[in-house]
Amino acid sequence: MAAELTGRTSKSAPVDEDSEAERETESEADDEAAADDGAEEEPEFDAAATLDQPTGELPLLRPAPDRHSGDRIADRYRLEECTTQSEFFSSWRAVDEKLRRAVGVHLLAAGHQRARGVLAAAKSAALLGDPRFVQVLDAVQEGDHVYVIREWLPGASDLAQLLADGPLEPYDAYQMVRQVSEAIAAAHRRGQAHLRLTPRCVLRTEGGQYRINGIAVDAALRGLPDEDAALTDTRAIGALLYAALTHRWPYPEDRYDLQGLPKSLGCVPPDQVRAGVHKGLAEIAARALCEHPPHHQDPITTPEELVKAIALMPKIRQPEPPPPPAYTPPPRPQPHRPAHPQQQLRLETAGTRAPANTSRPSRPRLRRLVRLTASVVALAAIGMASWQLVSHLNKHEGNSVDGQQPPPTQSAPASPGSVVGKPVTIADVLSFNPLGDGPEHASETSLAHDGDPATSWQTSGYNEDLGGAYKAGTGLLVDLGSVQRVSSVEVQLGGSGTVQLLAAPKDAPTTPAATKAGLDGLGAPAAQGSGGTVELKPGQPLTTRYLLIWLTSVPKDGSDGKYRGKIAEVKVTG
């Protein structure tokens, strides 16, 4: 199919890898159309390659297993909600009753001629071990059914949902295409391809990191060939960026709640479809999507070339948040002060002035008036002196009661030279297991920074402690979202153990991958400690985006006698 799609590319129109035979089954009518078109392109049947097909019998395109909400498979997974229903397979949100977590399930009849390819693709994807991809947890044939169990990301939104309200901002579009391109390029270097990368396969977590779902498996479920895999995935990433910038699907048909472009328009840069599009991103999208990009630019035909092109363009910085409104303190109430005695006397005497036509007082009456005035002035002077004395005592004694000085209302200033670290927000936490068979309990990593010490991420159970013949360690990769200053990291373990702190270089271009080379690229441990709560404080503050919490020794679990590590909380201080 990919070869056919490439062949029908024209100079004026991009290639749509999501043709009728490959479209996502969003409705029963679309499923039937896709099934009909796909049946015409099915390869010639090989009876020896069909699972559970007796020798000499004709092949059967067996329909999807008939399942309902509440059914249990493998005596472990309870089906909750059907998310995709096609003629040959169904996809479900389910619950792993053993580990009490949500998972995704694909169901396929074992007798279907695609069953063997689906199992092979799922097992290959499970060995990829890259935390940027949604992890395949299990792939098993049980009786007449084949089922693939994958990680479920609660709270994540796919790109189609993110585009529901309009195009992405330039910074968000840049982060999406950069992270997706780096992940797909890394998979191609390991011999893996996606082949069906759509807006519903690209998920953004609550921490702002992008995860890719369905690598190899989605294509195997639909029987898509892997010819021109590099070009197929590159064109798909170009379509994702085009849609993110323009809020239009870059093909004639309407898809993913986006309006398609007129067929006569051809392959035009995104900035000619919508005003205000970032010029650098528009060029990247056109070069990745169009066979002959505008302005005689060189086309981008592989994910590796796409990563290099994005790295060469000026980085798009995250916009500064708007400043908070200026704080205006409320008006301070003025204390009520009694009038000065002499002023009060003037006010009183002014109000009792005798009329102008009153006769002049007699001498005895005048003497009585003078004595009265002198007495009032003396009393006022005594009152004024007493008031000033009380105010002076209150000021110097702090209104002490029974000789006890009240506590000060303000805290003492910090000693000169002291620096108080600020908490650093953790954007995402990923399981990092380069020395094993893939991430351990990848869906539980959020429990290590949810603010609740009662919940924790845990490793698998080992028959012996880490650091021995089994493997040197395992841990969590902490993503701070951007390069930050780190002065210390506090790790609260669920029990005890030994833990090391490693950091990626501040100019690391990509997320450290869970491979032996990725561990070496993190450098020597910056700090180490052991106990229940460990404070990892490097000799000099680190400047990095990625921190590795590396467990090198874990305690024995009393429940089953196996060695198991737990991380309840990780706190980073700048």
C-alpha cells in the first residue's frame, strides 16, 4: 500500500498515507468500506502461515471476536469500553484486575491471516523499550483468540482532541513535531517503523510530553506493508505538523474533525492556508509533506533528516506568562486620636462667646472667671502629660503584661549569605530500565510525584538484589520540562535502599533513551545515598532538564520474598 501511495504522488498534491484501506474505523460504514478495499489488496494466502488453520482447508478471514463490556479474558483483564470496532478486530479499554490499572486491549481471531503478523509486531514493539512510545505489555494467543495488551495513559489527550478548538501555538507545534520526530527516528535506527501515524496516535500527557501509540501494531492489524517505511512515517509527521499549524487536514477529504483542503489547491505551504503561521515550521511541514516543496527547497524523506532540519531552525521559546495584576494595598485606617486639651478648650470657649451687646461683667465675676480658666488649663496640662507618659511607656515596653514581653510580630531576617532553594516543578516521570526487557510498571510513574507518600511506583520483583549478577540497577527518569538549576533532590523510598542521582548534559538534544548507551550518556553519579528518605545533594548545582533516580540496591519484600524497590515521592529543589 505504501508503494502504491508513493506512486500516485504528484507535484501538486501531498501523499495521503491514510487511504480508504487504511483509515481508522470511526464508524461502521467506514469499517465496511475499509474492509472491502483492503480485501482486494490482501496478499496471496499461505496456508502454512495461518494460525490454527488445518492443512488443506481454505483460509478464513475470521471476523472479530464477539465480546461485550464486563467480559474477562485471560482470567485477568475485564473489558470496559469498546473504542474501535472493525470487521476483523476490536479495541477496548479494560482493567487489569491483578494490578488494578487501566490497560488497552486489541482482540483478533487467531484464525485470521493477520494474526501471526500482529503477534510478531506486538512482541517487537514490546522490546523497543523507549518510554516515548506507549508500551506493549503482553501479546498472547489463547485458544481461538489473539490479544495484545498495551499501556493506557489516563489524562492524556490525543492530537485530534488538542486541535478541536483551533491550531496549536507555535511553541506547542514545535514541541510536538520535535518530540515525535526524535522518537520515530530512534525507532527507525532500531529497525522499527510505525507506518500508520495519525493524530489519534500522538498523545500529550498532563506533563506536556508526547507519547506515540500503536507503533508497528496498528499497521499489522490493518495488513499494511512496510515498503518505503521511512518516507511513509516522514510524510505522516509532515501531515501532523501541517494540521497543527493550519487546523486543516492537508488532503482533500475531511478527517479527524478537520476540514480537508480543496483538491485543486495542491501542496501549498501552511502559511498560504492560514495567516500568521510560523515561517520556519511552515517550511518544515512543506518539505516533509510535499514531493516537490515550494521555492525549490529540498524534500525531507526520512525521520533522521527531519530531526536534523528541526535542530537547525532557531528554537521557539515558550511565551512568558502574563504578569499578575499589580497589588494595591487597601487604605490604612487612621487611628482616632483625642483632641488636644487646649484645642478642646478653644473649641468650647469659641462656642460660648457672649453676644456683642452684653454688658461688661463686674469685677468679682471677672475674678471667678479667671480662676476657673486657670483651673481648666492646669487640668488640661496634667492630662496632656499623663497621656504622653502612657504613650512613651507603651512604645518602649511593648505593652508588656506582668513583666512578660510579647513575641515579635515579624520573623527575624535570614542570616547574610544564606540561600533558600525553590521547588522545581516536575513535568513528567518515565520508567528507565536499560538493562532489562523494557520499562517497569510504566503506567504507575505518576505516583512518584503525586504529593501522596502513601502511593508509590515500584520495580518488578527480583530473585536477588540489584548490583549482582541480575543487573546493575533500574530507576526513574525525571523530566523538568526545560533546563533548570538543581541543587538537591529528595527521594522518599517505600522502605529502604541505595539510590544514585545522575543528570543529562544541559545541551542534550533528546530525551535519554533506555539503552546502555543512554545510561553512559548521563555521566557519573552526582550524588548517592541510602535509607528511607534520601537527600541527594551534588557538590555543585546541576544545570539540566533530565535527572535519573537510579536504584542500585532494593530491600526484600516480605510478601513474596523477592527483592523489590519502591519510590513514593521525588522532590526537586533549585
